[in-house]
Amino acid sequence: MTYADREKYVGQWKSGMKHGLGTETLPNGKVKEGIWEYGNLVKRLTKEEWVRAEKHRIVREKQQKKQRIVRQKQQKIEQIAREKRIASNPGFRDLKPGLHRSTIKKKKVCKGSLNNKSGTTCYSLQNLKFSGTFNRSAFLDKLTVDLGPIVGSVGFINQLSTYIQKGETNIYLKMRNSLGAKYKMDFEFSERDRQLFNEGVKDKLYTVYNGGQVALLINRKKRGYSRDLWLYVEYRDVKPAQRFLKSTKPKRAKASDF
């Protein structure tokens, strides 16, 4: 680089300043060769030292370039593997766990952010709300689809079994049958779970599929002075699904235990 006052510098830079090996030629012809740190010459080098340092720099830069190429290839391989895995993940249309936040944004299928706890509209579907949980690397760990209320209610629902057995018009049965046709069921809440839910001991009832990657959730949602039974579908990436399945799957006594 040649300055306005004809001062010339050839060498390495960092943050816009001379840094590393470099040669500065002043207007009067005086030459400064050596190691620079943030604009200041900290060590002058003889010709022999300069040649050795330059050779070392070239070797180091070649090594760094080689490492960078290897790293980029590995990242590409990992990206392809991740995309294949995501493609096989359950989800809502092409909105699936494992996607990066930036990828979801590029899809332009959601009106707002999935981080919104109240949910946002996606695919212009007014009867559903979507929300999500992202990990530290900004990948979607869990996608939650809010399907709305099963039935309006006040206080405890002692008739939950009645609503679940009403027939094909029931939203829970529809979703249970739909998900059951697509995915293998891991477990479903029991009659005892339902009783505990009605008594307020349990606050969630899960029917889980596909190794924990898909879950149908019944929960109580407070609205004013009432609490309605609310239905959700949760989709999880593989590792979060494994943790979820391990922590949620009920441990029940077998006949052989008695």
C-alpha cells in the first residue's frame, strides 16, 4: 500500500493496521523490515531472518488454507447429512424441526416469529397457531401447532372420557387417528392418567409417536375465569425427541411384577 506522502508498506494487516511480517519504505528511501504489531514495528529482522520468517509464513498460510478447505468440506458433508435428516423429520408441511432459524425466515411461510409464545400464523391458516423452541445454535428443536380447544369448560373436566368417545367429530379423535395412520405409537395416556388429570394431579396428557418426535398433547388453558381443554401437536428433532420420550414415557407395573 502506498500512502499520499509516498510512504509504502508491503506486508500483513490486521484491523486496518500493519500487523505481522512487513516492509515499510519511507519517502527518504529508508526501509523498515520486521514484525509489526498494530501499526508499530516491534522487531527488526536481518535479511536471513526475514527470509526464514517469510518461508515460515508461506508454509503456515498453506497449512491454514488446507485446514480451511478440509473444514469447509466437512461442514458441507454435515450440512448435506443434516438436510437429509431434516427432510425425513415429521413436521407440518415443510416446516420441520432441525431447520435453522434463517432457513425458516427465508421460507416466508410464517407471518411472525415462532419465538412468540402466543403463537403466529403460518401458511395463512387462521385456525392454527404455530410456535417453536430453538437451541443455542438457532436450530428448531420443537415445533408446536396449537389446534385450539377440544371443548369449552369451567373448572375440572370430569367428563373427558365422554368427549374422547363422542366419535369422528371430536378433534382429539381425528388427530389421534390421523397421526396413528402415519406414525407408530409409542404410548398413550391411560385411564388412570385421565383420572389424575381430572383431579388436577397431572397437567398434561400425552399420546406419543415415532420415537418421541410426534406428540399429541391435551392441556388446560386458562382463559379469564375458565379453563378449557386445549389440543396441541408437538414435533421434535431426533435428539430432543429421545430426551422427551425418556422423561415422559410412563413406567407401569406388569402382571409379572405381582
